[in-house]
Amino acid sequence: MRFLWFTLLFLLILKSNAQVVIDYSNMPSADDTFRISISSDSVDLSFTGANVQWDFSYLQPDSQRIDTAFAVTSTPLAYQLYFNNPFDQSYFSDYAFKGKDFNFQSVQITQVMDFFKNTSSALEQTGFGANINGVPSSNKYQPKELIYKFPLSYGDSDSSDAEFGVNIPNTFYYGQKRHRVYYCDGYGTVTTPFGTFDALRVKTVLRIQDTIYIDSLGFGFKISRPDEYIYTWLSPSEKYPVLKVTATDVFGTPVISAVEYRDNKNSSSAVATVDRFYSPEIVFNPLLQNIVISGNTFKKLLLIDSSGKVVLQKSLYQNTHSFHCDLPAGVYIYFLMGKDLPVSGKFIVP
């Protein structure tokens, strides 16, 4: 009996000190969805280390959203240029998440989708798709940005440097250099309103430098942003961070800007939003020579022929649109643009 008790005690000690290991199977897959609660409560970021018990059970949601790992093929066609090319396996991506819109001087980057490639050795961001000053664009990071190298465990660290540039002839050039470094600085258990989980804490520091050159003015400049800190608690039992805290460097001190955690219910005090793509119906009637668009509210239609020439630009004002359009036979790609992600597709005029 004494031997049995010692054995049980030994196993409990082993379990309490067992490190948490994260690998590629603990990352999202295409079409996964995750309910996220956003809280304005404060979080102590300094408390970390080996075999730590983090207690964030006090967090209260102010709002909720549902994040979706979109299949690459379900993203706008113009975004897929680099990320859905089977002949370039290095950038052939697994899924995309809705990203952050941002403005820099005269450059507006909106309706952002971030693309990721997940392999047994690493999770990498391959690039992003976005509307840049209203023009749909596919932009790859060169080289790819390393998010995590697998397997991931306490004490691990790594870094990467990536950049991209967008040149709109006779208008401007916009580029960005990104230096990302992560540290696995803690492990143990984390408790949130969603539950208690074995977790590995990863601290990421992201340093970004923006470059812009304006053709009409004949000069350009660079601006270095304040460092961004991203703290994530990753669990082997989940495919999305159990908790994520984002902060910005202010005179050497991380100032929290967002606290988000996995959740499984829509609190009465929170309002849920859902990431989604719009699926309008667009039909060309060859007998009447007209286009009919229905299904959602969009602001603009852009129509491009197989040679890449823009054959039609039209503003839209109602939920259903029907207008005459004399098109020669061929294949056409359309872009429907509004306040959310652009929708693209193609149709054939016989």
C-alpha cells in the first residue's frame, strides 16, 4: 500500500512539472471557427515562468466575435494570386484569417486577409490580400514571416525578417519591413472563463518600419512604429490561443490595447459579430445584354476581360441592380466592392 501511494505521488509530481509542447497539429485548419470574447479588464503580464498557474477567471466580456480560418479558395480571387498556386509550394497556403485594416499617410489598406502556411516544421505567414487605395491586391512576404517553429516548448525562441512592397505606377510606392521575434517564456496552467488548460505562453515582439514614396512630390520617407507586444497562451487541447493580449511599447513599457480569450457562449453583456464572405448572385443575360446583381449591398462593380483590360466600372446604389452591358464573347472577372471584403468571380459570355 505504501508503495502504491509513493507511486501515485511520484506520478502527480511528474504531471505537475511536465512541460507543455505545441506542434503543427495544435494550429487551426481551414473552415475552423472560434468564438472570441473581448475584455477591457487588466492583466498582469509580468507574472510568468516555469510551472505557473495563471488565473484570469475574473475576465468579463465587453463584446464577442467569431473568427474563421477561411479556405484559401473561398477568399477573393484577386487575393489568391500567390497563395493558391500549386506550382509554388513555398507560398501555397493552408488558410486565411481576417486581418487588420490600417492607414499610413495617403495609403489606405483595407479589407485585409492574412494568409498562413502550416507544416510539421513551422507556422508561417506567407503574406496578405487587401484593397490598397481601393485596388484589390495580393502581397507576399519575402521571405515568409515565421510565427512559430515546431515543436514549440518552454525556453524556445526564434526570429524572422520579412518585407513587402507595392508599387502603383505614377502614384506611389508603399513598403514595409517587419522584424518578429518570439520567446516561450512560461508554461503551466491558465484559467479563463472558458476553462482551465495546460498552456505555453509565447511573447512576441513585432517591429515594423513603413516606407512611402509619392511620385507626384518626388520624395519619400520612412517611419518606425512603436514595438508591438503579443502574448499568447497556447494549449495542446485547443487549436487557437486560449488567451491573447496585445500591447504597444510606450517609453519602454507595454501598454495593453486588447485582451481576448476563447469562449463558448454569447454572454448577455456581449454582442457577437461573425466573419463572413458575401455571396451575391451575378448573372449575364446574353439575350437582353444585361447584368443582374442581387443579394447584398455593394458600392462598386469592376469588370475585367481575359486580357486584363477594365471594360466596366459602375457605382451601385441598391440591393438589386440590372443594367445594359454590351459585351463581346469571352471570359470576364468581376469585383464587387463595398464596406466589407470584396467579392470576386467570373462568368462567360457565349
